[in-house]
Amino acid sequence: MKPKRPAGIQQAGAQPVTLRDVAQAAGVHTATASRALNPKARQLVNAETVRRVVRAAETLGYQPNPIARSLKTSKSATVGLVLPDLTNPLFPPIVRGIENVLEAAGYSALIVNTDNDPDRERALIESLRSRQVEGLIVATARLEHPLLRQLQEQDVKIVLINRRIENLQMPFVVGDDATGIALAVKHLVDLGHTRIAHIAGPQITSTGLDRSRAFRHAVRDYGAAEDPALIVECAHWSEGDGAGAMRELLDRGSGCTAVVAGNDLIALGCYDVFAERGISCPEDISVVGFNDMPFLDKLRPPLTTLGVPHHELGAEAARMLLDCIEEPQRHPRSLLLPVSLVVRDSTAPPRT
Amino acid sequence: MKPKRPAGIQQAGAQPVTLRDVAQAAGVHTATASRALNPKARQLVNAETVRRVVRAAETLGYQPNPIARSLKTSKSATVGLVLPDLTNPLFPPIVRGIENVLEAAGYSALIVNTDNDPDRERALIESLRSRQVEGLIVATARLEHPLLRQLQEQDVKIVLINRRIENLQMPFVVGDDATGIALAVKHLVDLGHTRIAHIAGPQITSTGLDRSRAFRHAVRDYGAAEDPALIVECAHWSEGDGAGAMRELLDRGSGCTAVVAGNDLIALGCYDVFAERGISCPEDISVVGFNDMPFLDKLRPPLTTLGVPHHELGAEAARMLLDCIEEPQRHPRSLLLPVSLVVRDSTAPPRT
DNA sequence: TTGTACGCGTTATCAG
DNA sequence: CTGATAACGCGTACAA
């Protein structure tokens, strides 16, 4: 008595149709209906029955309840995406690459922004885990990262993107930083520069460290000046820090005619200082960025930089994570994606 | 026999600790533990018992399983966020504003990108709903939007952001487009311009329509030329469409000395055409954008535009949606957030 | 104030 | 091949 689902009411404020409704309509047991609808178990059931069930499901507009399914299977079809800050123009294309792949596999991403705050990071990852994410794509890795080590020990599936961790077997997808920097330095040397400076990103990130190492190698290989006074480090990948470093380079009289910036944001900081001090680019100083974030071609002057396939970076990371989830035993792979030099107007021969 | 949870194993590959574990450790029934941990029901249980349970929960590191809770309460603590495209620089700050508010309330956002494709939009919203989102924040609204109307009839909670729907009571949070455009036109008139053009965004969006209406009013109010040849419409909010419109304005000999662009992207398209044709800005033509997206100050020339409080837009929309969820009966409010003119170097007096 | 019993919607494991 | 039954972890009437 008191039927939960009044007959004849199917539309509007309708209660969602459940597997039981479908089973009932098809005249089978819920278990059978479940099997008939589940591709992986469909083979266990009579083809004719499958047809009946599928038709019933269609006419009723049945939508499986993923929450109930998750509870039973303890799979959430969800992964966590841990970013420093979504408003950094680097990340939106990565996110779209990730979601493209995830979407096709029926997965969704939960995005969190750590603002580079370790406490916040810990709390956010905690909350992600409590939401039963099946894995993590992490873009906040530092070379030393106890939290991530610890998660790995707890068998949390993790793929690193854009940054590696030192001395730890954890799959990652990054751009080929070393080759990129070499390309930049060669470009400047070919233009005739000999005193080339480097404004390095934070050396606690692999991206920062790899790029500055590559810079040192490249100036040696291509015969430019190897002068420690030509290298400054930033504490953050930001415009402000880039500006600070550029000022220092100028103030210490480094005599550089070109700058390889750790990334585009840092290069923008250089632009700010040029404006401050009436330095013209590229006539006085050439600049190369890294990442080719959007709208760089509209700057004054358009910025020469290194193009990184961000969308693909994201897509590959997502694929890799799905692999880890499906085949937990598989040996962790990593990927180095090629970068390319994008020459614009911020680089030119030095003043003679 | 065969205890599911081998005693003594608590760390590493540990099974997640459940409410039962907590109850057991505290020597109470799960129901009591549940109540003790639930702020809304805590009052029903002895203060001392609460303490015991809470302590047990803490020492065991108990994390409620949100999936099980969702199944029971049919609340997912999740909302859907429907965007055209996350890589449009307009959206990341909005997203962060939304997530800030959501996070504090224990909610998460599931983000989807429609790429302005209605079929894709329908499918994505479907998938969002099947994931039991409790509401939607939608940034893809068009003035006519049957899908959204239909969802509203099904009592789906929706808050519109950045765009309205015509003739439909649906809460929205938008910038004050009309005032913004008036500010821009006044600024140009004050500078001495009389032939001011408008490159309008798509008129199927409220943002496009409201801005072009406001433009017509403003030129009248401030005494600038009211010439239909000074208005061109774009099919999309894109750089390419902006460029096309600018070319048309030039080719039809409109004689404009200033352009009010529908948004920053369209203004960027104008810049492209200026470069193509050797027109200098602001000397030959002044340009005003809309939105103040990041890095506009680095353009050649830095773009005068209208600052919209994107972060707040997002935050308010999220708050509004949470209100709708908590008090379904509440009358739908809407919000118009103030915008401000950001004067940079792309506007100057006309050539005399 | 606390315990009992049940159900949310689904899938897995049994029998039959 | 299909049906019955139990269980995932939690919240909540209801009874004690």
C-alpha cells in the first residue's frame, strides 16, 4: 500500500527511473536487468532478454545512478586535478586536454587550486580522496615533495604533469625543457649574442632546475659567456619575481644583451622593467620566454618563446592515469613531449 | 570467521575507516556515532558520548564516505559548471570565484566546456545530471535557450552567469553592461570623438544585445553620430570575428575615429587589422575593449577597457546557487555587478 | 538519550 | 541463463 511511485505520473517532477523500474517493465529481475545493461556482463544473458531490457530502459529513459554504482564498486569515475592556480594561462589548455580524454572514458575531473600553499594542498588532496577520486593528476610537484611520496606509498595513483619529482618512480608528462632552452640559446647565439642572461624559475621545481641546467650546458656548447653573474633565480614563476630579477641583472651591470626567461610570465616581468627604465626590446635587450601562452603575439613587442603542446600534455597525462587505474600492475611510463621555438620580434641581433 | 578487517593492520594499504569502526571504538552504535558526528543531530546525543565518538573518529582518522551519504540523502554536494570554453581568459577568474565559495560550503564543481555546440551542451548537461549535481551554473546562455527553459521546468536549480535569458525568471549574475558601455562612450566623447563605431558581439546573447543597445543610447545621450554604418555585428566573441568586422568598418568608409568593441577579444581583432593595414592606434583610431582580461596592459598599445569583477561574479553566482539549493522556495534574485573604466593607451583624442 | 531496523540503487555471488 | 539475496556506508524513522 502507499505505492512509492504513483502510476501514470511519468513526466515533469518525475522521480528518476531506477533499475527496478526497468526490470519490472521488462518482466525480469533487477539482477538480470543490471547484467543486460552492463556491457561487461551482457554476454551472460540471453540475447532476446537483453533486447527487452534495453528497450524498456530506453522507453523509460533510464539513467543509471552513478552514486549507487560507486558505492557498490568503490569506483567513482572521477579523478582529481591538482593545480597551483587555474588563472595561470598555462593551465586552461592542459585542463581541456585532460577533460577531452576523461570525457571519452566516462570520467570527470575535480579541479583544485593550491596557490602553492602546502597546507592547502594537503587539505585539498584529502578532500579529493574523501570524494573517492580514483587517481590524481598533479601539476604542483616540487623536487622534494614528501606529501606525494607518502601518497604513492598508499598506492594512490598519480601522474605528474609539467613537473617531475627527483629520485622517485612516478609517471610524468613534461615538455622537453632541455631541448627548448638549447633551441633558445642557439637562436640567440646565431643572432650574434655572446652575453646571454638567464632568469631561472624556482629551483625547487624540476622545470626551474632542468631549464637552468640546460642553460648552463647550452651556453658552453654554443660558446656564449659562462658567467655566474648572468644567472638570477626567481622564487616564483611570476611577473613580479621576473621583474625583480631583471632589475638585479641590470643593477649588477651584467652587461647582457639577451635574456632567456624561465617562462613567459617572467619574460613579462622583464617587459615591465624595460618600460620602467626606458630600455627598448629587442634593440637593447632581446628576450625569450617559455610556454607560448595565449596572446603573446599581441605584446609589445611580440614575444619569442618556446611552444609547448599543452593540450597534448594534458591528454597524455589523462591517458596515462587511466592506464594506471585499469592496469595497476603496469610499469610506470613517462613522456617527454617536443617543444618548438616560436620566433617573434623580441629577439634581434645585439647593438653593434 | 574470516574477519573482513584484520586486526592490527591500520596503516599503509589500509581499508578506509568507516562509521562502524568509529562506533565500535567508541563503544556505541553506528546510529549514535552518526548523530554525534552530524552537527545537525548532535544535540540529540549526550555531550559526553559526543566527545568519545569525536575522539575516536579523530584518532582513527575517520573520513565520512560522501558517496554513501549521497546515496542516502540524494545530495551530491556537487554542482555543474557549464562554460563555452575554459581557455577563454574570461573564465578562469570566474571559476576560482565559484570554487572559493563552493569549497567553503563543502561543495565541488564539475566543469564542462560546450564549445558553443548545442548538441554537446545537451549531452554534457545530461551527464552532469546523471552525476546527480544539485544545481547548475551556466555561462552559455543565449537569449533563446529552449534547453534551459526545459530544465527549469524540471525544477533543476540554475544560476546564469555573465548572460541572461529573455522573458524568463531565472536568477543571474552579470556585469553592468549598459553602464560600462556608457562609460566608454562618454570617455571617447570627452576625448573629442564624434564618429564612434561599435563592433557588437553576437546579438543572440544578452551580453551582445545589451551592450549594443546601450551603445545606441549612449551615442544619442552624449551627442555622437547616430549612423547605422557605424555598427557591425560579430557572429562570435572571437578575435577572428572582430578582425572581420573591423575590416568591414574600414572598407565601407565609415570614417570612424574610435571603436567600442563588444569585448577584449574583439578589440584584439581590431589590433590585428591595424597591423595589417598600417593603421596606428590610438593616433588614427582609438579602441575600447570590455572585460579587462589579464595582460591587456602589456599589449601594443595597452588596451583601454572595462573592468568586470570576475572573481566576485563567480562567487556571487555560487552563493546564489547554494541559496537556491538550501531554500528552494526563495524568490529568485539577480545581481548586477558594477564595472569600471580602465583607461590605458589605446584611447586618445582624434587627429585634428 | 540510545539502539533497532530499514532503505537509498546498484552489483556480486550464490543457487537453481 | 536467471532469480534470490546480500552488501556497499550512511542516515533516519521508530521503538526502547
